[in-house]
Amino acid sequence: MKIECIKEQLEEALNKASKVAGKNITLPVLAGLYFEVKKNTLSIKATNLDLGISINIPVKTTEPGIVVVPANVISPLVSSLERDRNITLSVKNQTLEVKTSRVKTNIKTLPSEDFPLIPEIDDDEAFSISARDFIFGIKSVIYAAATGSIKPELSSISITHEKEFLVFAATDSFRLAEKKIKIKKNPQFKQILIPQKNAMEIIRIFDKGDEEISISIKEHQVALRSQNVYLTSRVIEGVFPDYKQIIPKETNSKATVLKQDLINSLKTSLIFSNTFNQLTLKLSPKNKIFEIESKNSTIGESTNFVDAVLEGDDISININNRYFTDCFQATVTDSLSLNFNGQARPIIIQSVGDTSFLYLMMPMNQS
């Protein structure tokens, strides 16, 4: 194998692929990147058996071939070659030579015949969506997924579809986030559950893209294709909670606030939050008062008054401040509505004028 390529293109591909490469004592080749050169294209592949990726970049080919090199060597090496634009890669005697006008290095390779195949999923029933929309859908809910749960379905992102919408959802049983993204073509699948860790990698790989991605689903895998990237992820076998039935149909109390006003008030309140991250929200619509209280036995306490339009009954309710603020990143309008349905009932947060996002959280026990 012998090729010449542009450093920036190679570096970007290596950065994406190397994060997917696995660490497996029984299968050391998983720590490698699989380079395959055909015609004037270099395909860089990586897999940890849960997630697989293949990235194509254009190269000038002198000799085609295949080689596997350690990801933790080739990626930082190429990143360190700051002043060179062109890089030559060539293989001789199980060694990869990386050469520029100033540097020449040799890297010992790994046995390519041991590298696992990345599943190829047909795109006969694929649907397309912009990478920006798909990533925003995941970002809008992923923080609500459980980490390290004994129930895999709670450590996943659920993707379903309702009419012209792709519906993203995540829950750790204490809170729930749902985001609807409009799509052009109705997909054929019913539901997929993408592991939360894999969803984080999907965000990282496609986050800056403006291109369309094609999504295919078959058996226990989902595949995402862009112009130069092909990624596959295992999907979880399980049943996602039927969360629709726990969303309150009525609202007893409601506060409509400017998001920035709420954020500014919370900056003070969070200083005095206790070890349980507890805040107390107090609404008195008759007196037109919305308070946020925080108490810490070792530091002190704080009360913040927030400008708000209030409706309904008086209520005082304890919440987890981290759960409360996590959802702000997914709201797209200047105002938020906080909807309460009783003391021990779920709280619903939505952007005013935007029905595509819904966040539900359970209150903390009253003390």
C-alpha cells in the first residue's frame, strides 16, 4: 500500500474513527484502525463490536492495499504534524511508514485478517433527515437517559415516528424528555432503542455536519450514512416505557417565565442548594408571587423572586435543581411554561409556542 493524502482530511477522519476503536484484551486488533485503499479512496474503519464506523477520504494512490494500525499511535502522530500539508503512507514488512517533508516514522501494524467486519445494512427502506435535525433530536433528550442502569431500555434513546414526525425520547424513571422533529418521508420501522453511549458518539461524529444522512434499520442494527461516513450501532432489545400515560392531561397551576430571568435567578439559588440539589418552587397566583428557595445548613439560605405570569392554585414543591436546568438547552423560545398538577404529581416544562418539546420531571419528597 502506498498513498499520498492531505493532512487535514486524514486527521479529521482519524479523530472520529479512533474514538470508536475498542479496548479488548482478548481481541487486541479492536484497538486498531483498518486502512483499506481502493482506487483513489482510503477507507478508515474502526469498531468496538457495539459501534462501527467507516470513513472515506480521497487520496492519490500509487499502490492499493490493506493495513491495521494502532489508533492510539496513528491519530496523535498525524495531529502532531502541524506544519505539513501532505502525508505519504506506505507499508513494508508489516510496518506503516508515515512520511512528510520533515518527519519519517515507522509504526508496527496489527494482523488485518483478525479485524471484524462492520455490518452492511441495506438502504432499501432508508429514510433521510438532515444531520443537524437528527443530532438536535438526540441532544434534546439524551441528558434524561439513565447511566449505568440495570434496565438497558432506560439507558437508551428511543426513536419512533408519529405521522410526519420523528420522535426522540429518553427517561431514567425520574424524568422524561421528548422531542419531535419533522421529516419528509415516513419511515417503515416501529421503534429503535440506541444505547446512550452510542448516541453520544453519534453526536460527536455528525455534530458539525449540514448534510443529509440516510438511516437504515435491520434486525439488531441501525446504520447512518452521509456522503463520506458510514456508522452502525447496536440497538437494544427491550420495551421502552409507555410514557404517554403518565403525562398529566390537566394543569392546576402554571407559571410562564422568561427563560433568561429564570436562569439569572437560579445562579443565586444554586449557590445555596444542599447536597440533594434541592430547590423549592413556590407559586401564589393570587398574590402574583413566584419564589425560588434554597437552603443549605452549612452555608445559609436564599429566596429569589421571579417575574412570571401565574395561573391556578397556590403550590409549594421541591425539585432537583440539576433535573430542572438540564432541559433548558432543548428549549428554543424565550419563554417557558411550568405546569403543575398537584403536590406529588409530575411537572411539565415546555417552550411557549413550541409543542415539539416536552420535559416531565417528578418532584422530590416534601420535607
